[in-house]
Amino acid sequence: MGQNASCEATPPFPQKLSGYIQGGISIAGAGGMSYCSRVSGGVPSAFGKAGSAEVSTRPAVGDGGLQNMGKETALERWTVAKSAELYGIRDWGAGFFRISEDGEVLVSPHEDAPECAASLTEIVKGVQARGMDLPVLLRFSDILDAQVARLNESFRKAIKEYGYKGKYRGVFPIKVNQQEQVIKEITEFGSRYHHGLEAGSKAELMIAMTFMQDSEAVIVCNGYKDEEFIDLALYGVKMGLRVVIVIEIPAELELILARADKLEVRPLIGVRARLSTRCGGHWNESGGDRSVFGLNSSQIVDVVDMLRGKDLLDCLQLLHYHLGSQIPNIRDIRAGLQEACRYYVDLVREGAAMGMLDIGGGLAVDYDGSSTNYSCSRNYGLREYCADVVEQIQHICDEASVEHPTIISESGRATVAYYSVLVFDILDVSRFHTHGIPEELPKDSGIQLRNLIEVGKTLNSKNLQECYHDAMYYREDLRTAFLSGEISLRERALGEQIFWSLMKVISAESVGKKYVPEEIKGLDDILADIYYANFSVFQSLPDSWAIDQLFPIMPIHRLKEQPTEKAILSDITCDCDGKIDKFIDLHDEKKSLPVHVLRDGERYMLGAFIVGAYQETLGDLHNLLGDTNVVSIRIGKGGAVKFTKELEGDSVADVLSYVEYDTKDMLERFRELAERAVEEDRISAGDRRRIVEAYRRGMRGYTYYEAEE
């Protein structure tokens, strides 16, 4: 897809446009509405600011209509401060990201040394100079280190402030990001805090026992467990590790006790409570009476009675619960804590040893920067979260004369989300393109075209809604006439052209008005361009597709320039769901993203931020687009960048092997096909050599779009 493609060429991926309906206007129509791949800047016109869309600059039709619509306003100079406000980077960046005076996004991982910052654009240049290309996932080890420290230090301060007698021990749920580098760095950075791990499967437990060899750290075993899982956990206890087996279903207890007896070890047992408390957000099914996880109150009593009967009540040392992965409202956190603490103190009264209260995950990430109880945000900060947890547990335990337990949290999302940034480039753009209103209609034009022209003549800033309704009515009349054979395809195309020109004018004139009808508010987004991005939503941002998760997305450069266009993003999969058409906003969701006009010969790069939690693990091979390149970064004094690890993304051969293809067999089959073509005089032997070599080269290539060298 070249950036200089002709406007008359077939638009790229036209199937992505079909059926897109919003605000009462269907963009499935043909004719005057088309998408153009030109990237050159536009000019002001009688229809408002044209940008890169080719709106006619002809004189206005009629005396009182369009001739007064081309208002020229003196724009203030654009600044990086305005870009920061537009994209909200100060709100969601958590102090790790900001914009430089040169208009580039900086990463600044050291809270106490803001001068230690590096440009994402310069980092990408370094990646490319080392032979890797976009898309690339950048991992910032210093941010991970900072987040582990922030979590532990915040709990330390709260414990000290309230005079809490217990300790805090964090555990990282491996499922949040299972990559080896992540686990190695968390155990390294967390070693000074005895930060542990949580495992939900045999494979994850093997990871935990390999990389966590701190006898003071806790390894929490959640999930459903078979004999091998339990044996491995018990062997860990034998070797001096604090491996706690959490009972998820009643039948697990008998198996745990039987294997512990067989292996001659006293197990460390926890029980997961199924609280009645539920939270808001995407993961509210994790709590409540119908949750599939944990034991209800009567089942927990049965566990206590069975352990007492076998003189093993001292083995019950942990209570665990989990309300959800991202809890946006602090009130839900307090409510869950209150209920869980009542469980805990009564288990102590029953004679269980206890000593650990695992409050699960839920510490939310403020993806949109709004600091609200919206599902992609949170209405509390880390300090408030830690203080509320400590205060609530302390209050109820003191009231019941129960010793303060060690507090364990499984705050995986908050730990790793900021760690990773996906950087990708824009390959092409489909611009919303109209040809403007013709000065004269062809002879014998039908009443439908004449009616649309008349709307344009009467259109002014005071009758926008009336003209909108009239244009909608006459366009429908036009389509009906086409279906009945009354007008030709060429007439329909001209009518659509006039209609969309009117919509652009109405949208432009509505800007800045105190009251704008809802149906007109949506016009700006309907007229947005489509920017084709070199990545796969399904592989790199699966939550965006699966649960409508919002991630901050913005250009990483050119931020001294005003972004004059609006766009949605389409990935390079052949799937209508492979798009991002919802973006963060402090007050709501934006339906389009402010972007800059593409320049010939210059890459335009965007970054998707806060993508370190779950995205790598959940990504899939839709259209056989594999893992991206991954580069790990450390940032030292003065912003010096150190490339600590590079992982090449999947090749075509890699992803084919994942779906059970034998690439050697494929090559042989292709060679036979080429040889038959030689025998049939379709190609020469030299052609065969070049074709087969191109096939081999393709097998070795990156699964994403590769720029010509």
C-alpha cells in the first residue's frame, strides 16, 4: 500500500467500511463518499477546513448558502503543552511518560531523577539500526523496578503510619505476564521486599519454584490441582519454600491430606472464600454467590472440621479472596475487605493457625487518566489503597483481639501494566473524500439532485439541524429512486457526493456552538479517516477487541505540530474486528483519535501504552500474525539508553509450525510446482531459481509489513 496511491484506485480493505452506521448516517453508501489514499495537505475551502480531504474550493453556489461558510480563523501557535492536554499523557502517564520540548514522547522511569529520560523516537531509531523493525514491544525494566518498589514502599508507609503489627508480602500472579524476562526481573527487583509469586497451574508452579528461592517470600497456589500439582507444591515445602496450597473446591482437601501423608510433610494450606461482595468493572463475576471460584461459608466450616479431626488445624494458615482484576471503586475494595476480615477472625477463633490474609488482585490501573470509577480507571491512588487495606484489617482484628496477619496482595496488573509500550507505524490512510458540490447540475437531473442542491443554497449556521434532516431525507429519496431504476449509477454517485459535502459543512459549522444536537455531534467521527496500522489487534492488544479495554494511544513524535485529522485505526488482519475505534478521554470515550497528516517518505509512529498486563499472554495468531519484536531497555544517568535484551518476532516459518505445518514439506511442494511451470514453458529455469528463493526468503521474514530497504 503506497502512500502515493491514486484517488481513483480501489481503496485498501474496502470491506472494513461496509455496514458502519453511526448517528443515523450509513457509510455503506457509494458514490460521492469515497476513501482516498493521498497524503498531501489540503486547502481551506467553502466547506470549512479541508485538511487532507479534497473538498472543492470552487465559489459558493447561490447567494445566501455556502458562500459564507469558509470562515478563516487565526489559529494560536500549537505547543507541546497542548499536545499533552489533548492526549492526556500527564493524567495516565503515572510520571513515567511526558513530552519533550522537541515534541517527542519521553520515558522517564526514575521518580527521583526526572532528568534521566529518553525519547521513544530515538529508541526506535536504535532498534532499527540494530536490524529490527516495527512493530516492536519495548519493555522498560526500570519502570518494572519502580512499580515493585512503589507497591511495597506504599504498604510499608501505611503499616508504619497506623502502627500495624503485621507485615506485607506481595505476590505477582504469573498469568498476568508469563514471559521469562518478566518473572526473572520481578524476582530480582522484589528480592529486597521478599516479593513472591502466584501460580494457577502446574506449569506456572514450576516457573515459581525455579525462580523464587527466597524462603521468606510466599508462593501461592491457586486454581484447580491434580496430584502432580499438589506433590510439586509439597516438595517445595520440604525444601524450605513457603508454598501455600489454596483450596478452590472441597474435594481438593482430601487429596492434599492424602499426598501430604504419603510424602511425610505437613502442608501449608489456604482456603479461598467465595464472598457475597461484588465489585464493578469488567471482572465482577469473580465475586458474588455465583462465582465459580472458592468455597462458601458452609464449605469452609467443613474444611475446618476435617482438619480439626485429623489434628491438622495448624496447617490452615491463609485466607484468600479475589473480587476482580481491575476494581475501579474504592468502596468495593473496602466492602470486600470487611467481609473477608470477618471470615479471617472467625477462622482464628475456630483454632486455625492462620497468619496470612491474601486480598487477591484488583488494584486498578488508571488507563484513561480520569481518576473515576469508570471500568478503565480508578477513583483512588496507591497510597489510599494501601492505607484503606491496612486500616480496615487492623480495625476488625483489634476489635476481635486477633493478631494482625501478614497482608498478601496479588497486584499483577498494577505491577506490570506500565512496563511495556507497543510502537507501530502507519502504512497508509483512507481519507474521507468528497468532490464538493458541482457548480452546475447535468441537464435533465432528477428532482432528488435538485433538492440536495437547494439544501446547500439555504444552509447557514442557524439552520444546521433543519438542513441535516432535509439532506438525510433527500438522500434516502435518492437511494429509493436508484433501487427502482429511476436514476442511473452516475446520478446516484453525484447525489452522494453532494450529500457528504453538506455533512462536512454541517460538521465544521457546529464546532464551538453552545448547543449541538446529538445527531450532528457524531458527524465529526463519522467523517474520520482510517489509518492502517502495522500491527494485529488480536496479537498485541487482544483486550481491546475482546472486552473493549481502552489503552492510551498517541503519536510518539511531531507533537509540536497540531494534529489536524481525526482517524480510527485498522490493523493489517483481514477482519472487520481488527480495528480500534474507541479511545481514552477524561469525560467519556472518543470515537476517533487526533492524528497528523502523513508525509511522503517519513514514517508516522504511534505508541500504545500500559500494555504490559495480559496482552502478550492472551495474544493469538489471527491471520498468522505472530509475536512482534521485543526489546528490553534500561535508562541510566543522563538518559543513556542500554539495550539489554532483544527477541526477534515470529517469522512466517515460526507461525506455520505453530499450526502444524512442515515448512520443509511446504518448500518441496512449492519447488515441484515451480518445476512443473518450467516443464510447461511458463517460466525459465532462472525464473524458477528466483521464485523459489523468494519463497524461502518469505519463510524467514517477519509476519508484519516490512518496509522496502
